Amino acid sequence: MFSGAPSSTEAAASSSTHMAYFRTSSLTSTAAGAATNNDYFSFSFTPGVGQAYNLSSLTFDFGGSNTTGGAEFTTFAFLRTNAAGDNFTTDVGGLVSKVVIAGGNENQLESFSIDLTSLSEFQNLSTATEFRFYLYSSVSNFSQILRMDNLMLNGSLVPEPSRALLMMLSVGGFSMLRRRDRV
């Protein structure tokens, strides 16, 4: 999903590469402008009923392509979520950027990873969470295409407490049997 409505905006999936893209000729040139204008790509993660996850990382390819005759530009993205009651006000993982060279329509992407293991709001996550990549560019006076691809949210299912207890009891019982055999 894409939000925001700068003039001359188009968000879709490319018919040639099947990548999500955002194309605009009037994208803001500041992080504050991106947040104010709601210029973002978003996706949601919804755990199943009674399930919780420990999220470890978010990996993705980010960059853009440049229309013929356009100038070199740098594209920027930063991540925010609504996890733990944060209403998309805190950056998660820092700013990512990619220089897109002039003179071609080829995709210029770079792989990025955001570590989520040290952030408590992504551990034992059991509620629906929206992730937003806010976007802006170093220039805004010509047509440019910002692209994201290969987005992957990595993590693991937290074992149910009853299963974890059963596993501990099984291991404990096995240990006691093992000791009894040695005596």
C-alpha cells in the first residue's frame, strides 16, 4: 500500500520487473516533509490468534531508476511502526539511502537489513503491526522512480507456554531417568 498524494504520483508494481515502485516528480526533499506528507510504503504483519513472534530483522532492496535526461539523485527511506503504541513517531533502524545515477532506466538497488532483535516492541509480538517506509529524495524537480523489492520480515514463533513447560518436564524427567540408570 502507498499513502501520500504529491502531484504526479504513481505507485504500482512494474509490469517488467514486478517490483513495487513509487514514481513522482514532486517528492519532498526532507525526512520531516515525508512524515508530514505521509509519503510512505506500508505493509502489515498480523500474528495468528494466540500466537506471538520474536522478530529478528527486516531485509529489503531499495533504490530507484532514473528517467532519461534526469539528474543523479539520492533516495532516502526510514522505517516507523505502530508497535507498542508508537503512532509512527519513532524511527526504527536508522536512515537508508541509495545514490541513483543519471541516464538510464535500469533498476539501481542495494540490499539493506534492519536489526529488530534488541527492540522490545518486536519481541513476543502478538498484535497486528503496521510497518511504514517513509520516502524522500535529494531533488524533486524531475521524474524519478523509487523502488523497493525483496522485502522480508524475519523472526520466529514463540513457543506456547504449555508446550515449553511440557518440553522442560520431559527433559527433566529424562535427566532423572538417566541418573537412576547410573546408580
